[in-house]
Amino acid sequence: MGEAALDIVVVDDDDIVPELVANALAPCAGSYRVLAAEDGAAGLELLRERRASGPRRPHLVLLDLNMPRMNGMEFLDALRADPLLRGTVVFVLSTSDTELDRARAYDRQVAGYLVKSRQGPQLRELAGLVDAYRKAVLFPG
């Protein structure tokens, strides 16, 4: 179906996470571009800049919840309030496994919630999920 290249924005204050995501996706057959933002404010800025530069926007955001300056929930509130960005697909990728955080995230229309283990995110499963998403979904432009 989709088979297009997939642009992914990783919003996480741990600068190794975008690199881990890119490395996990490397064996997949598809084409991926991983962009990084160190917190929610930087993530919103990046999304707005990309939206202003043309119709193509990131197809997927991987979002941590616990970050300085602007946390994940604040990011989601701002994202959903922005008419140009509110349709952005977001998966939470966080160390938080609390029912409250999951409920609050889903109330903000996230597409999924993945929990990082102490050893890091379950990257093989994440890569499989992202690759299946890319193959199954039709993207604009």
C-alpha cells in the first residue's frame, strides 16, 4: 500500500534515542529519515518549520513524556491545538508505565503507547511496528 519513505521525528531529551531508532530501522526494507528534537518545545518548532516549508510533514512522531522545558503532555496539548499540526500521528515512547500517563496520552489522541525498558526501548518491536505502519498507510503528497 504505502511503500513511501517515512519521515520520523523523535522528541526525546536522551540524544541517543534517535540514533537507536535509526539503527533499528536500518535493516528494514523501507526508506526512513529520522529527525531529532530534544524536548517538546524543540519538537513543535521543528514540526512548524517543516510544515511552513511545504506540504510534506513528518509522517510520525515518537514522543517521550518526561522531558525538561516542555514535557510530552504539554507537547501533545500544543500539537492538538494547532490547526496545521493536529493531525500528526504520535506514538509515545516513554519509561513511564503508569495507567494515568497512558490514559492521559490516549485522551490526547496518540496512536500508540510503548514503554522503554531499563535496557532501552524494545527496538526490534518498534522497528517492526514502524515498518508495518509505513507499508500499510497511504500518505499525502
